[in-house]
Amino acid sequence: MGNAFARKLLFLLSLLLAALVAGTVGYMLIEGWPLFDSLYMTVITLATIGYGETHPLSDEGRLFTIAMVVFGTGVVGYGLSSLTLMLFQGDLPIYLKRRKMEKLIARLEGHIIICGLSRTGQYTLDELLRSGLDVVVLEKTESQAITLEGRDIPYIIGDATQDENLQAAGVDKARALITCLSSDAENAFVVVTAKNLNRTLMVVSKAETENSRRKLLAVGADKVVIPSHLGGQNMANMVIRPETLHFFERLHQHYPHAFQAEVQPVDAFWQGRTLGEYLSVQEGRVTVLALELPGGEVDFNPAPSTLLQPGSAIMLIRTVL
């Protein structure tokens, strides 16, 4: 956007300058006038002011003046009108808005990048915003992206598979990237590109099929979600265990931010210490659901006396009320 604006501005200014130079040089060569007189005659001719001739004109000079009036004033009129529209109604306000957004994105650290405002992408965006996280959206379709302006969400208009667009979204400082593009092939390309730019980045991708899910995991995605699979499970559960789902729905409606599910890794500091000691230093009320051991085995509802090992992971729910 910035380069396009600069090129257009340079073109229009060059057009106006070329008309002035052509007229000035023409009068100097045809009439033999000095530089200032030639420039003055060019300006009043192109501006159609009509102050009169600086010096008497020869027939060749009059023909040149006619050409200047016919062609030169058209060039100047086009240049000035385009410049005015660009500076006050079109490109300049957009350029300034984009520059402001780029500065905002440059200050972000630990944010989430969402690639693609598909339906899945929009639901993902809403959920992240409800959690109070910083989000940058990367969307190729301008009409989709500008819907975010009223919501004060930073966005980049561009192809998420291109390095420069991911870099503009701050991929090197981002905490995670979620790609929700409509094509599994494009999602795979985003995964590979993002991982090449930031090896520590957590990348979550959408997939349409189980075959695509396996391929996305193979090219570097940390997690892959099949929305249709999750939707099918949810609909089946509405029939199989409707009361359980209704309970959680009511809980979410009345207390949308009351609980936080977390998975916390166990480091070397807790070697040989008990789960009860670990929980005693946690803030708020914490309920442990399971303890994942280094080998992958899971101990559900572990006792407080359970000894912790580095490489384990504690799955818990924290009450934030």
C-alpha cells in the first residue's frame, strides 16, 4: 500500500513537472527568452490566467502556445484533480490509516495471527477477543477485511501464503497462528511458511478431511481441527446426552468467564515434590482433572500425594470468580 501510494504520488508530481519543463524549454528554444520569462509564460498559459504575452510571440511561438493550451492544460488539469482526490478523499487517508495500523502491529508481542476470515475464522476471532487476547487478522479479500474497522481490530490485506504479509502481521513476535483458509493446500502452505519464519510459533490449522489433517501435521502444524467433525460430535451429543450439554450451555451463558481450562508443564523445580505442594502455590480455586506422565500415560483425578516428574503436564480447571 505504501509503495503504491508513493509511486502514484511521484507519477502525478512528475506529470506536472514535465508540463512545466516542456513549456519552459519550448519558449526558450523557440523565442530565445530567458529562463524566468519562459517559466512565467508557461505558468500563466497552463493556468489559463490570461495576463497576456510576456514578449511578442512569433508565429511558431503562437503555435506552441496553442499546443500548450490544448494539451498542456489537459495534462495539468488531470494531474491536479487526481492529486486532490488522492490527498483528501482517497489514497492518503487510507495510507495514513494503514501506517497507523502497521505501527500498532509493530508494538504487539505474544499476539495471535488469524489467517482467513472464513466462518471458522470469524468464530475463532470472536472467541479470542472474548478472552482478551491481542489478535491480528490476515485476510486476502478487502471487502472482508474492512468489516473489522469498526471493531478496532488490526488487520493486513494480503495473501497469507506470502512471507512479507506474515512478517507484516508480526509473525516473528507472535505467540500463535491460526490458519482458517478455505483450501487445505493453502493452509498447508501457510503452516510451512510460518514455521520457516518462526520455529517456536504454535500453528493451529483447519482441515476438511482426516487425510488433510494428517498431511498438515506432517508439514509442521502443531494442532489440526476438522470443524465438520467437531460439529458432528456436538450434534450427536445433543441427542445422546442432552442434559449434560444443556447444563454446560447454561453455565457458559451465566458465567462466560468463570472457568479457565489450562495445561501446565512440570519443570525440574518440582522434581520429587507432591501435587498438593504444587496446588498450594496456585492462585484461586484449582481442580485437577488429570496428570499426563512423560511416557504419555494419563492419571485421571490424581491424589494430592502424587509425586511430580519433570516432563509431566497437569490438566486443570481454574475458577476465576
